[in-house]
Amino acid sequence: MDSATTHSLTFRDATDADVDTLVALIESAYRGDSSRAGWTTEADILQGQRTDPEGVLAVIKAPDSRLLTVERDGTVVACCQLEHRGEHAYFGMFAVSPRFQGSGLGKVILAEAERQVRETWGAKEMHMTVISAREDLVAWYERRGYRRTGRMTPFPYGDERYGIPQRDDLQFELLVKKFA
């Protein structure tokens, strides 16, 4: 991504008015045919919804939580959840519009999220959970300094708020990046 593109980005906290736009963005990045335009699709392993308005609003309203919204020329193109958890921050709900995936935008947003949690909360490390079967996604985070911990959490089978699994071996792995 060139510097001209980077400079046209606006980072701000989401508001209640952003909920519908953010749900649509997150769904487009992970589920259904529209997600196949990007590389972060989960359409082959999960069907149904990725999130819903209540889930997005809960992140916006939660204490010690922010839903960082990224705009380019006034259009929402990405978002990520940042949550203060003592010595570390949690990174989640990361979505980049399929139109911009592969352009370097994700790297810029992740770097800005890391900068913000270090400066705002004094976080010593960033934690996230990723579906362990998503080897391409895990590798992307590893290239950005995250390490696999081998600590797994079961996928919430039977709770359709998180999607309808197409496999019976899904689980989340904790990835961690320590800040220098």
C-alpha cells in the first residue's frame, strides 16, 4: 500500500450509528459468496452469520473496549475490536472489505491497532484467537510477529450466532505478540 493510500485513511471509534454498516462489512469479509472476492473467507468451513447487530453493539458499548473503524474517502473499509485486558490487549472482529484485501491495508490497520493499545493502555502484548484450521490466516499473523501458543478453545458448536460449522474439527488458537 503506498503512502498516499495510507494518508487517506481515517481511524475512529465506532458509534451506534455504525452498527449496520459494520455488520455488513464483517459478513462480506468472512461469509457467503461476496467473501470469496477476498482471501479471508470462511465460507468453506462456516456458513450462516459471522456476527449480528447485537454482537457489534455489545463491543461498542463494552467498558475497556473499542471497535476501531477505518474509513477511506468517507467509506468504511475495515474495522477491528480492541479490548483492554490488564497487561495485554485483545484484538478481534478484524474485517477488511474484500475489495481491499491483498492491498496491504490489513498490515496498516494491524500496526495502527498495536500502536494505539501500547500508547493508550500501555499494553505489553496483543492477544487474539484464530480458527486453527485457517493456516493461511495464522501464517499471515506469524509474519507480523504473532506466535502460536498451542492453547486451544473449543468452537461454540450449536450456537448459530457464530455460524454453522461445515467441519467437526474447528477450534480457536490463541496467538500472542509481545511488544518490545
